[in-house]
Amino acid sequence: MLRSPLDLTGARILLANDDGIHAPGLEALERVARSLSDDVWVAAPETEQSATSHSLTLRRPLRIRHLGPQRYTIDGTPTDCVLIAIKKIMADRPPDLVLSGINHGGNLGEDVTYSGTVAAAMEAALLGYPAIALSLLRRGDHDYRWETAERHAASVLRRLTGLAWPRDVLMNVNFPDVSADEVKGVRVCRQGRRDVDTQVIDGSDPSGRPYVWVGNYMSDETSQVGSDLAAIAEDAISVTPLHLDLTHGETLERLAGVFA
């Protein structure tokens, strides 16, 4: 179980993401983390690794670059970064808390199965460390409202780390696309499921050769009351505990009867 409460002022905090070491969301998360603790470490991918999910690099060596005090980049996936940070870079004293993000774009509903941001937190949880993934939604073509996430993140993190939760649970936090003053509270909700699936789009290159592109991404529309998608649609911060055990209990019991 997570120590309750975790004293963030003395905590060693590891930051990771999937948008890469130079991402503005990581810069925002660093500012939040440094407002909570003086012992902040960063281990992030060299390049963007969005939608890499919980993948490990197994068929080539990985290189670590030391960019400055307690700041590293690794030419691998978000999962690689967390694993290498905990097992090698911070081997003398592992983190008390792992934060992943702040992702540019929400990680809601079925996004969590694709997300490298969530996967980084998942790897930390698998290794036995409390972990929280943070993401910021954007609708339209305007800039990301990083100030919204920064204004509210510290309070959310303090409240979450003041709780005890099981080793195989990680927290998934999403911030809505409104100004900081327009956020309508924090809602604890379940993982949702969108009403519209991701589309595969046909196209052709300048030579006329056909291709397909995964795009026209899933709509955030949902009719599911109490879900993360519903909370974000109503301009609230969503907090969802995710469980690493994917076993479906009811079906497990039914199968046990079939194969008895």
C-alpha cells in the first residue's frame, strides 16, 4: 500500500512522459513537481512516443543521455524510461512517487489501452511504486491550456497521495479544456467507452499511390453517466483508478463451471 499520507515535501519524485523530453507538458509537470518537492528526477524519451502503449524495447540497445542534474533522456519508450530510471539511474534510492505527463491530449476511455503516458505510470505500478498519469484535453485548434493543469495539479496530487491504494492500482487524471477558473471541480469516475470508434482514412500520395491513415480519431461523445468522458465533457477534472489485473471476475466464475 502507498504510505498514507505521503509527505511530498520530502518525496523523491520521478517524472516521465510519452511526448518526449522537450514537451511543454513535461515542463509544466516539472514546475508542479518542484512546487511539491526539491527532489525531482526526469527520465523521458528522446522523441515523441505517443500511442506506444506498454511496449518495451527488446531488440536493440538503449542509450541514456544525462542532460543535467537529475535529468535524463532515453532513446526508447515511456516504459523503457521508467524501468531504466528505477532499476539503474535511481538504483541507490528509488522514487517515492512516479508522475507521467502532462500529456498533450486527453487519455480517456479506451485511450488508456494505447497511451504511452498511462503505460509509464503502469510500469511504475507494476514495479510497486505509486504512480499517477496526467493529461490535458484540447478541443479545437487553440493552444493547450497548460495553466489549467498547472493551477489544479498540485492540489489533486496532494489529495491523491494522502490516500492509501493497492500496489496494482494507478491513478489516471485528466484536465478539461477550459480556463483554470472555469474548472467545475474534481470527479472520481470510472473508465468510459466512446460511442464512435477510430476510423481508417483512405488517401493517396503525390504519385497517386493509395495509402490508409489511422485518423479521424474517436469522438469524446458518450452517454455514460459517471465516466471520465462525461466528467470532462462537463468541464470537470476526472480521476480514475486503473487496475492492472485485467481478469474479468464474472466470466472467470462461469468458465470455472464450464471446465470443472
